[in-house]
Amino acid sequence: MNNWVKKNYCHSFSSGQQFMINPSAWLFKYGFGKKQPTNSAMQRGKTSEFVTYYLMQRESKFKEHKTVEDITDWHFKRNKYAYNQDEVFNSIEIAKQFKKALQDRQLTQIQDYQGKRFVEGKEYGLEYPIVSYTDFGFKDLIVDTKATLRCPSKPSLSHVRQQCLYSKLYNKKTSILYATPKKYFYADIMQGEVEQGFNECITVFKNIENYLKICDTIEKAVMITPLNTDDYYFNTKQKEEARKQWQTIINKK
């Protein structure tokens, strides 16, 4: 295995997606160990998901609970750098939509929340293992939630691909639940889509491993990977830090 990539590296949907979109962002994170801090939009997703779980678990057991407003504000404040009053409001309303969507489908018995599973990669021709992170697990179904401000009319291809990976690894049906503060959109992943989406994920994981074999040092990786800081993978501080890292290595040659 490569000796410069992040220790205990595992393939995941997010790592594969990042490598597809911006290999330099992948290198910055997994090679240099620079993870982007959670911003307010990211925290919106984490908080609305947690609040949904909290409310549904308490109500399913007929237990008292804090108001949706109080529990949302508390959870958001755990990340003081991302705290944003507008996003707190959005999280409150999105959590209500998530809860309504699940209850409309009689999905009230949550068996697993933020599940994490490791799978050996050898079965799929991989050197590194695969790790998966799921949102809501039910007896025969996984539901992945997406907290957004613009509700889609159909799921994105990348979100479908993500659920295809989980469907195969968990041997369960999967679905995607989008919600804005005003409405939600629920989409089941068709079984006929699973094999193709899963194979696309495995192909990306193999591309990453080939990249690591070619780049046996981080210096080689930097030399063949153009730096692109134009997307959301880099915040302002990280853009400058990444430029310095790339320039330092390139100027040595």
C-alpha cells in the first residue's frame, strides 16, 4: 500500500466523488491531511437529520422531548464556527419535512442511524477496503436524506450512484429523501439501476488505486495533478495553503 496517503485510508462514496470532480482536492485532503471544516450549509444537513432522528425516536417510545426549535438550536451551536440563524431556521423546517415524509410512508421504526460499515475490497479487486456511511436504516430499506434549499424534480446522478453503492453493500433497497423548508421529494432507487451504479463506484475506486501506484511519493502526485481551487472543496484559507504546498514542491524540481 502507498506510504503517503492518509493513514488507514478507505474508499468511500465521498472520496470517490471528490476524486472524480477534483483530484487536487482529493490529494489535499487524503495526502496532506487537510479536511475542510463544516460550514453552515453542511451543518444544516447534519442538524436537520439529527433533529429528525431525535424526534422520531422519542415519539416512537412515547417519551417527552424538547421542542424542535430548542433541539435544533442546541445541535447547531455545537459547531460555533458554522452557527447561522438563517440556517437554524432552515434546519427546523427541513427536519419537519423529513419527519413528515418518513411518517407518510409509515417509516417510523428506525433501526440504524448514521450507520458505518467496513467491507474488504478484495472481493471487488481492490487493495483498500470500502467504508459506507448511511443516514436512516430500516428493516428492509436505507433512506439517505439531503437537506437543500432547492427541491429537485428528480434525483441527481451522483446521489443515485451513491445509493447504488449502499444497496449493494447492505443488500437492501435504498431511497433518497430531499427536503427544503417548504416541501420534500422522495425517490426510490430502482433495482435495475443498482448494478451499473455500483460498478461505476468500483471503477472510480480502481482509478484511485492506479493513481496511487503511479504516484509512489506525494511529490510525484503533486507534479502530475494540476491544482484547482475553484470549487467548494476549498475554503479561502485552504486555497492559499494549497497553493503554497504545490508551489513548494514544484519549485524544487
